[in-house]
Amino acid sequence: MAGWLQEFPLAREMRVRRSARRSGLGCPLRERALPRRRMPPTTSSAAAPRHGVGQLQAWDSTLAFAADPYRFIARACAAQGTRGVRGRLLLQPTVFLTGAAAARVFYESPQLLRHDAAPGALLATLIGRGGVQTLDGAAHRHRKAMFLHLLRGPAVGALLQAAEARWTRCVQMAHHGDTASGQALYPLMQHWLFETAMAWAGVPMPPADERPRCERAMVDLFDSAASSVPGHLRARASRRWLQRWLGRCIEDARDARPVFRADGAALAIALHRDPDGLRLPTEVAAVELLNVLRPIVAVSVFVTWCQHALLLHPHARALLDSDSGVLAFVQEVRRFYPFFPAATARVHGAFDADGLHFRDGERVLLDLYGTSRDPLCWEQPDEFRPARFLQAAPGRYSFVPQGGGDAALHHRCPGEDFAVALMALAVRRLAGTRCNAATDDLSIDMRRLPALPRMELCVRGLGPVPDTDTPPGEPTQTLHTSVRLGRARVFVQIRPVPPLDWRGMLDTTAQQRVAITRYAAAALREGRHSVCLRAVPGSVSLDDAPTAPAPGPARRR
């Protein structure tokens, strides 16, 4: 992809020759033409970028952006040594920005507006027309105040209560659908969060025969919008169907029919009035209701990343003993893993800000994924280190997985508290379950939107891990437990070897318990927070072939 971003040597040499002729130096030697450099990796250097906006040599970068949507902007800016580059996207002049300093300009500049900024394909699928994401100024602040009232404070507790109640149903569904390889985690979390969102918002469930279609349509809005052409068309159709259905419900609610629950968010949105005292058009109210429901279901992407992190970074499990540790783990997942690639704005009136020049009418894209990995703001940004969030609160412009700035004033997602709370709940449940990867391939498909593990993560028996008080149904299976050593905790996986089974493991001898503690202490001295053991009658030893990959030794790819 470097050819899209770098200067062709011949073109560069021709410019050098023309410059030399103008200056009277004649034709320079061929050696004066600088060789083409390879593009540096994303956020590989912490050197401060120079001022100004670079220029991409490709006439249009749509294909290059589609090939690597999460890393294209950061790599293009790194190649130019600037915080921004100018090019074309979808044939329109576009400025690509990355980094915390550029994020501050993006959110605080009054000339950068959201009206007419998002591409039509995005409006027809993910965002919707007339929603809060497309507003500016007083209209945006008034509409955003409604969302902040609905999505903060006591609403978080109500959401968690609904999520807790429906997790049990999710567990039962997982047990019922278990296969030899388990059940895929991502669709299971979509189902859990869809039911949670509908119950919390007070939206009536559609009839049983239409319920799967409604859930699939909700998922299509974020999971299929940027996929293949058939997937994108399906996402468009899903939005039209959902808006028609919710529009009918909103009209019934405005006619005083008991459609929505009286204390739910759906009724509040249906009855909301704009600054002029008028109710929102039915189509816009349906868009805003979807802007509450869809993001809750989209947290399934973050939950999948939480499980990926638990598998790939088992050392991070040591933080899950406390609420602050769980919060740090969740925030690092949001920082480290891809979610939204970029945010868009439109320049209304040329201006300069912090060494960056913007021309009237240009589209501006802010790199959200790369900004959360800005090496000028984060120490070792390409490493998964949840402990960094135990030291200081993240900055408004350096930590932007769901937008930056002040949520009340800028276009930062007002539902971040919901996302964090749901992720924390899921992490506590997943950390105590038997979850496996379908294969050993835990790599990430960065071309997909939203990005996901290349191979599905599967769960078996999604529920509390059996302990010494809860023997499992199978006669021989792996035991997951933990040993606390001082302030640290080591996760232990013990595989009973026949004829020993679970019932035999319930009566461990003092010698076996001492051996387990000794192996856990040895692992901790080596910097590991997990160990795999095998148990035979009367003794315990290291297991060279654990039956499950989690919790196992840390692996990096």
C-alpha cells in the first residue's frame, strides 16, 4: 500500500530537475533524487510531528482506506511526518488527522461542523438522517442534553439490572446450543444485549415470529453497513424496516396508547420537543430511538474484545479482583482494540489552527483508533497494559474510542458509561467461565468494519466455573481455580487424569494443596499469573498439554 502514499521516484526526480533548471544549476545528477522510503509502521516513533498538512500523492485514497481503515490515517501521517495529510476520499477533498493535538482542533474548532459531513452511505445505515450526530450548535446541545439525561446517573443502574436478569437467559441459551466446539460468543452477546436494550428502553418485543428478524436488523446497522455490497444493501433495508416499525410505535405513543413503558427511554424520546417546543418528526424520533438501542447492541463488539484479551493476555486477570482493576481492564480494551475507525466533519470557512490549514468545503476525518495509540500521549501504546489506567484518568482528546471532547458540548458519545458498565459486567462473568478459541488463530481482521478476531471465539457452558462446592456433570474435566499469594492471584488449571475425576479432586490431600501453591508461587516468580497442572491420585505435577487454551501462558502475535 506504500505506493498509494509515497512519492514515485521518477516524479520526484523530475521536480528536482525542474527546480535545478530554474535556479541555474542545470540538470542535477541522478543521485540527487531521493529514493522512495518504505512506510513506517503505525505509531512506531514518539518524535513530535512537524506543523502543517502533508499531501498524499494518490489522486484518490478510497481503495487504500478501505483496505486498512483503522491504520491508514496514522500510517499516512507518519510517512509525511505531520499530524495531518490532504487527499481525496470518495472523490472529495479530505484532510486526514491523527493524534491528541489534532483531536483538540477537530472538536473545538467552530468551523468544523457535522452537517453534511457524513457520507450518504453512512447516513443510510449506521447513523440515520436527522440524528444528533448531524447537528451543530444550540440544536446539538439541546438534543444531546436529552441523551445525557437518559444515559447517565440512575439509568446505568437500571440498565445493569436488566442486563443481569437477561444474562441468565443467555447462559441457558448457551447450554442449550452447546456443540463440540462450543457456541460463538459474538452472536450470543448480540442476543443478550438486544434483549437488554429493548427491556431497558421500554420498547415492546415484536411478535415471536418477527423477533429474530428485528434482532438481526439491529445488528445489521453496525455489523453489515461497511461489509460487502449485499451486506450494505441489507443494512439499508434493515434501517428502513426498523424505522417504519418504531415510527408506528412512536405515533401510537403520541396518541396516548400504552405502547412504551412509562419510565422508559423510548417514551421520553417520542415526547421530546426541540428548542422551538415542537415534537421531533416521527422519522427523526425513530432515528434517535435507534441511536439508543443500536449502540447498546454494538457493545457486543467490545465484549468480544474483552474475551480476546482474556485469552491472549491472561496476566491481566490479576486485576479483576477489584472494581478499579476491572475498570482499568475495560478501559484498556477500549483503547487497545479497534472499534470506530474515524469521525467526520466538514469545513465551513477556511481557517488555520495549531499549525493546520483547512480549506472551505473540505471533509475532515479524525483517526480515532490511531489517536488512542498516540505515542506522544501513551507509553508503549502498542502493548496491552491495563495498569496504565490505575495511575491517571484518560485525557479527553487522547482517549477517543467513542469520540473526544466534552460529551455535553462536543460530539463525544453520551453512552460511554453504558458501554463501560456492560463491559465490566461481562468481564466479571467471562473471567469465571470456560471459554475457548475455535482455533489457535487469535489474529485480528483489521479490514473488517467493525474489526473482529479472524476466527470466532467460542464458549462452552457459559456460567460459573465449577469449584469444590459445585461438582460438574461430566466425570472428567478441567478444574479452573485460583490461588491468592499476598496481593496477587494466580489462576490454576488442573486436569484430572483417569481414573481420577472431579469427585476425586474434591478430596484433595494436604500434600496436593501444598504442591498447587508451590507451582503457583513459582509461576508468579517468573512473572506469570497462570499455570497448568495435571492431577493423578495422590500428587500434582505440571501439565505439558493443557486441555484448554485459557488461562494459559501469555502469547503475542
